[in-house]
Amino acid sequence: MRRVGGLLQLGHVHAQLGRCVCHLPSSRSRGTWPSPGQGAGNSRLLARGRRAFSGQTVPVTTVCRVSRFEIRGEEHAAKADAALRTWKLEVMDTVPGFIGVSRRLCKESWHFEIEVRFDCSEALESWMVSDKFQMETLPRLAEYLTKNSPGGVRGVQRGTFAFEDL
């Protein structure tokens, strides 16, 4: 999550005044994104924080931080679940704006995904600069990944998403 002008960037979504605009490719672009500086639309995109052609807005009510990584098998999945439950009780249940945490596991490829939900982007942003994130969450995650993930810490993919139960 970072600031771009007056906007708060959430992955491919920019939030401004409680609303966000998803970046969608135009029909002219055949599903590809123009490179920086290509086409006249880019100056409008940078000036307004959205593509001039999209015109679609998606409300942002809750946000989530997702971490994806590969684990080594059933035994390591059980360790991940235990570590996640302990972390939730010891760290996250005291974080303002924290809604919940969930995990998804693919037993075919042993991909593990953790989703941490917050009631607003400000709560997520505050958590990510807090000691609970920097001094407690990141070291725990790094320790687990070093022992249980073939890719280690470098194998993690992270993203921030607008979240909505439909």
C-alpha cells in the first residue's frame, strides 16, 4: 500500500474518499496495458488516478492483506495452521480494525494462502507500520517460511485487496 498523489494505492485499486476505481483494459487495448508514456490516456490516468475510459467505481468497505506461498506437505500445513492460530490470538486479536483471518490450502500443489481482513484501509495501513507487524508478525512469518516453505521468504507473494462478501 502506498500513496500516489492524493490516492492510496491498494494493488491495482486506488482508493480516494472512500471509493476506489478499478483499472480495466479498454477494448482498444486488446486486454493489454499500455506501457508508460504510451498513448494520450496515460496523462489523464496519472492526473485523475483512473483510466478515462473505465467510468466504473467499486466501493471499498473492507480490505485484506493476502500472503501466498508453497509448503512442503501435510505435516507443514498442520504446523502452519497451529502457528496461524497462535499468531491470531497473541497478536491480531488486539489490533484495532482487525476483522478476521482465513486460510486456504490446495492439497494438490500445497499452495497456502493467508487472508487478513480489516474494516478499512486506514486500519490496515496503521497495522503495517505498527510494532505488531514489524516486530511480531514479520519475524514469525519469516521463521515459519524458512523452516517449512521450499521457496523460503523469497517465495511469498503478497497483495492488498478490496474485500467484499457478495
